[in-house]
Amino acid sequence: MNDQKKILLIIGGGIASYKSLDFIRRLKEKNFEVRGILTRAGEHFITPLAVASITGNSVPTDLFDPENEAHFSHIELARWADLIVVAPATADFLAKAATGLANDLASAIILATTSKVVFAPAMNVRMWENRATQINIERLKSYGYEFIGPTHGSMACGEYGMGRMLEPVDMVAEVERRFDLPFERKYRAIVTSGPTREAIDPVRYISNHSSGKQGSEIANALYEKGFEVVFIAGPGSALPQAGMEIIHVNSANEMLNAATSSLPADVFVSAAAVSDWKIAEYTDHKLKKKNQSQGLKLSFVQNPDILQVISKDKKNRPRLVVGFAAETNHLKANAIKKLEKKGCDWILGNDIGEETDTMGGDFNEILFLSRTENDKWPRMSKKEVGARLADRIYQYINSEGT
Ligand code: CTP
């Protein structure tokens, strides 16, 4: 690389900071020039000496250090970088950046820079899910900051969930992609995921066991491929990494509205396990039981078929519409019927029989069907299914789809 790109890494104070030295090493292997600075909290985990040794550059730590300021001021550092990566970005640092505080070196640089800034959050799942953190993230995004991750996984604190920083190898790929312009998210995908919930009365509902894991992995993989992704999440659906637009819905009707109002798009992936039925007459008060011998009769009406509505949309049909066929028997025959009836382009048939552990589990076995193809994929993780599907979608959209 003649035009060596300059990365300023701001290392925050989280246990994930142990990954930062490996991250720097890998960036340097790719011929990036790297400077590192540590927040005060970061210094509790990694020493400036370690960062200086691996970057080959001095590591200023104090905004008010006269020597640093005279040598390479925070404004110069802010200007020097082609890209600033904050990793790990703690909840505290995100809050600071979101409010525009500049009372230490790292936050002053964020406020002073005109370069692109990407945050790689890492924190405990509860801190990640906390409304305050999510509002800070929304605000930072609205200012034009970008996010890498986090992802799901087990955490140093022993919990499991969203909030894990990406692995250094994936972080480097994200950095490289930001220089690999034109990397504008020129294609748009909508992914529905998880179950829907149909209310019976204010306290009860019918739903299903869908975890939304497959949908969220598809969204992640499409996002990694460079799609702009709108993720429509049924209640309790696993959520994809930050950076996507997420619309939370409950019922099938809400999901349909969210999907149609997110059009136009290049791709629609209908991974949600939409409830086929809703209660014919919703009761606006809690249904009371009467005497014990009396049962309860509920009547249902059919929900709209979202996949079918989108496939048959005359005005805004995406170039590629992908559905799933969740079957407990006659997988292939039923999947072919669904492909025809719903008018989508591809169907991913999957066996959801009890013994398969597909619903809620981490693995899936896909029968891929299009009008010309019939391809059985080996059993693989939902993440791998997401990656494989995203590859195919990208190829399709980027070639014949144009
Ligand atoms: N789907 C949808 N809206 C519905 C029902 C299903 O968008 N009301 C979509 C699902 O997201 C999936 C595909 O249609 O992509 C097939 O869903 P599936 O549950 O396998 O089949 P159903 O259409 O519900 O048919 P059946 O219950 O008879 O198998």
C-alpha cells in the first residue's frame, strides 16, 4: 500500500481490551499505520508501554500533559487519523461521546476529529440492553458515527448475550472494508425475524417457539456483505449486530406494515415464523374464568401472508424475495408448493420436527429451492447458513439482478 492508511485506536477500559494488542498487530500486518491511546480506564487493563511497543509510536494518555501537547497535540492526533476506532467502546465512553464531553484526551479527540469514527462496543449484556446505552447509540448514529459489532456470545462476567466485542480478525476486516470504497451500502435488504404475538386479551397471547436466531444471522451476514439492512424483529427475537435499522413489532399485521413501509428494497428475506392466525375478536379486558366445568372457545381468523403480499406487490416488489418453509413432514413437496403459491424466488426448506432442534437451536439443515435449483445444504450452524445465503444473495443482486 503506497498510500498507507492511518488508524488511531482508542482503547477503552473493558476486559475486551486484551484483544487490542492482537488487533494492532493484525492491522500492522495489513500495512496500516497505527497509533494507540488509552483512556484512563483503559490503562487499568493495558499499559501504554505495551501499546507503544506494538505500534512503534508514543502513547499519549493525558490531555493536559504539556509535553504531549507540544509534541503531538490532541488536535493533531484528531487530524492525523484517516479512521478512528474506539475498541473496546465501553458504555461509559459511548455516553461521553453521545453528550459531547471532552474532558480527557480520548473524548476530546472524538469531538475534534473530522475523520470517520467507528465504535466497537464491548460490555455486559445488561449494560448493552440498558435503555440509556441504546439511546446513546441511536444518538451517536444520528451524528454519523459507525459501529462494529457487538455480537452475541459468552462474556468474561459469566453471562451470555449481546455485548461481546468482535474478534480482532473480524475487526480488521471491518476496517479494511471502510477503505475499500466504493463501500457505500448500495443495496437494501429487509429481514423479518422471530415469532409474532397475537393478543387474546390485554394479558394473554398466542405465539410460537421461534428464537429469531436464523433471521438475525442472515441480517448480520447481509450487513457484513455491505447491505443496508432493515431488521423487523418479532417479540423476543435475537437481535443482529448494531448498525442496522431495527423495527420491533408484535403482531403479524404490525410486521406487515413495517415490511411494506420499509420498501423499496433490493431483497426481502422472510425468516419470521409468522402466526397464521389471530383471534377473531380481541377482548379489551382480561377474560375471566367462570365455573370450572366450562371450557373456553376462541375463534381465529387468518393473518395476512406477509411473504405473499411482498412477492406479489406490483409496484415495489424487491428484485429478490426469499422465504422459508418450516415443515415437519414432506419437506420438499411442501416447500415447492410454497414457492409457487407465495410467488417468491427462493425458498429455504427446513425440517422443524421435534427431534431436529432447529427451532430455538443453533443449527439448521436447509433444502434450497429456486425455480431451477434444488440444493441440499449439509447441516451447519445458523451463522453459516446466514453467510451462505448472504453470499448467494449478493451474487444474484450484484450480477443478473442489476
Ligand atoms: N409467512 C409470512 N406470513 C405468514 C405466514 C408465513 O410471511 N402469515 C412466511 C414465513 O416467514 C416463511 C414462509 O411464509 O418465509 C413460510 O412460512 P411457514 O410457516 O413455513 O408456512 P405457512 O405459510 O405458515 O404455511 P403452513 O402453516 O400451512 O405450513
